[in-house]
Amino acid sequence: MILCMTILFDRSENEGGAAMPAVIQKLETVDRLDRELTIESDFILYSNIHVRNERCIYLVEHEGERVSLLGSYLQGLPFHAFTFRAFGDSKRSVAAILQVFKAELGFEPTQPLDGIVTVAESAMRQLELPVVKGIRQLELMKLQRTDLLLPPGRSRVLEAADLVEVNRLSREASLMTFRDEELAAMPHLGLFDDTGALVSMAGFHTFDKAFVELGNIATSAAYRKQGLGAQITSDICRVALEKTAHVYLCVFADNPAAIHMYRKIGFETVETYAFLEIAW
């Protein structure tokens, strides 16, 4: 459903050589574009559409009938979170669509803001981004061999009563996107020490029969290199496999110890993403 339309500028020409106005629309759904997306090459956008749709704002830019750029903004995170998908062979600037996002979010056009853009590295050549202040590489991994998972451990389901401990470990591990609501909405498991302190946990960012994304995986610094990360991840994978055969997780490439651990229990990298801090 189209909610609004704004003609921003002239950027292309039609067959007769006349300028064709580029139009940005706000969409409630992106059903007709969804058919052009693939889960691994468009993982963030695909997840937004299929699992987090109610938390997202979508803007689409097109010239005539041809869609050239789709942008998605995920609400509810402690940072401005974007992902983009260009269509066609031409390189597309995201500058205009970011200005419309500013208006949608209630910011002044000239107000300087920072944000995060996450896109597949293979799609970077199609996007012209604003000032990039920093970049990290993010690996999308998929569980390929369930036979490598560790046998069941002594983890248990985390409940609302554990929230204080969960938040403590989240802060210690600097989890970027954990929200209290996730604990109630999706299964999370925890390992506790003899004093009752939570020392390792794992849960989900998405939990759907089509696919799941593991998330909120953390182990207390004092308990690392003891196999707890592999254990809690193996345990949460069994929960995931009761839901779907398609189990994913994202991990930063500058965390080789975690990547090595995930590979040991059956995960393989299926796509690489750029995680960019931008000024917009």
C-alpha cells in the first residue's frame, strides 16, 4: 500500500530524451519487490520484511514504472539502522532517500546524524553512500552440519525473573541490539554458575518457521575459553531446529575466536556483509 508520494528531482530520461522525475514513496508493504530478494544476499532486508515488518519504515525510489532503490529503517534500536537494495545495473545514491527518512523520523533536514547501514558486500558497488565514518565486516553463517553440535548441556530456559542477570551479562558483553521484549517473545537459554550468576546465554533475533537468526550470544569474560560458548550455542541450535532447518547467525569478522567456534559446531559462512557507520 502506498501511503505517500514525493517527487524529489529529475535524474533520468525517457525514450524521447525528456527528463523523467524520480519519485520516492513510503510503503506499508513491499510484497511486489519481495520476489526479487534472496534470504542470504538480502538477509537484513529479508528479515525486516518477513519477521520485523511492524517495526520498519520502507521507502522506495522509482523512475516511471521501474523501481531503482529500496530503503528500510528498523525502529527500536539504540542507533539508526538502515539497509538498502538497489535494482538494475546503475549505481544509486541513497542521499535523497535518507533525507526523506529524516522527515519521516521528525528530524530537521540539516540536523547531522549518525547511523548504521548493513548491506551485502556484493551489493556495495551499486550504492553511493554518504560520508562513511567506519566499516566492519559481518559474516552471515548458516548451520550446515548438525552432527557437529555438542551433546545437550545443563542450560535452562531464561524467564522474566532472570532479566536482571540477563541485562547484567548483556552490558558486560556489550550486546548491541538486545531488547527486554526479546526474552519474552523468543526462547533464550542460560548457563549459571554455582552462585546462581548467569555466565553464558543465547537466544534469537528472529524466530520463524521459514528461518531463525540466533542472537544475544554472550559468555562472561571470567568463563571464556571453557567451552561454554560452544555449549550454549549448540543447545540453542536444538531449540532452533525444532522450528526450522534454516538456522543463521551473524558475527563480526574481527572476532576470529567466535567464528572458529561456530565452524567447529557446524556453521559455515554463506555471505559477507558491510556494517558501515555513516553520517547522514
